[in-house]
Amino acid sequence: MLIDDRVKKLAEKAANAHLFEVMGNKGRYLIPDNFSTVQYMNARGHIDLLKLKEVLLRNLVSMDRNAAYLNVGVAAGHLEYVNKLMKSPIHISSVEWDDQYECCEGLRRDFGVTVHYRCNNVLEDDFEIRGIKTYFDYAILERFFPVYRSNTHERTEMVLKKFKPYAKRALVVDSRGNWSKEQWNWLEKVSEYRRHISGEWHCFAIKLENL
């Protein structure tokens, strides 16, 4: 495992810094879409997420080690940080949406992670990832709440279609508990394959041109 004492100390430092950030800017974090980032005040939470990212990255390496991946909603930068720790062959570019960019800026700085692209809200009609010129093999939507925050698949499909200009496939990575039965059945129907990641976590690979 990659989680040694050095990584644990960094997680504690990042969590403590984020605690002071949240307390000093309460209004920003009381916004519903930003509230979830208060989870990063907990060092144990960072460790758990880093472990999950290690498992996910090992799966990505075995699936397609030569592909270009676009990590949508980079947040604290755990995936990119673990990718560096592993010295992985995976190439990841990161995108964060404007509304949540500042919430995790300090965390990304602690983990040494750079955001390559920015975008507006994916639920807007004029959604755009600005400045992007590369057509990626995969867009990673991991713990990406816009795809599952409903009881039916229509919103999931609408969000996934937004990434057609940017990637060949979407990798939807999440816990089974975040999906309704109807959504889960739809994902299994439209995906090329589903890979079990760990525990309740699964990865659906969806060819975007088929939507």
C-alpha cells in the first residue's frame, strides 16, 4: 500500500488546513453544492479516499494503460496525487468546475495537483470545458454527484451526453448505494462493461457515441 507515515502526515496537514478554510469562509461552504467538500476536514476521510484511488488506478492500468484520461471534478486531487505516488503510466488531465474551484484550491496545493481545465456547471445548457483541444479516450466521473442525484436515468444520460465533444468513453465510478434500481439497470444496459472496483464500488464504461 502507498499509505505510509509521510502520506498520513500530509493528510492530517491538508485536513487541518481545510478546517480553518471552512471556518473562515462559512458562507461558501453552506452553498448546497459546496457543502460536500467539508468532508475534507477529516484526515481519516483523506486516507480512505486515497486507498480507493489506488485501487481504481490499478484497475485503469489493467484496463488501458496507454489511454488519455480526463478527470472531471478533480476536487482535492486524490486521484492525481496517487497517480504520482504510484509512478503510474496513466496520463491524467484534470478539470474542475468554476463554482467549486476555490473550495479545494488549498487541498490541491497541499497535494501538489494542478487543474488543467475549468468548466461551468454541467447542468447548464451552455456547458463547456474551456481551452480543451485534446480528444480524450476516457472521461472519469467518479463520485460525480450530477450523474446520480435523481431517481431515474434521464439526468444521468443528459449529463453523460455533455462529454461527447471531449471523450470517446465515460467511466462512471461510484458506490452501488448511490443508484436507484432503475438507474443501475440502465447503466448495465448501455455500458460496454462493468468492473467491480472494491466493496460496493463499481466502474461502468460507456461509449458516448451510443447515447
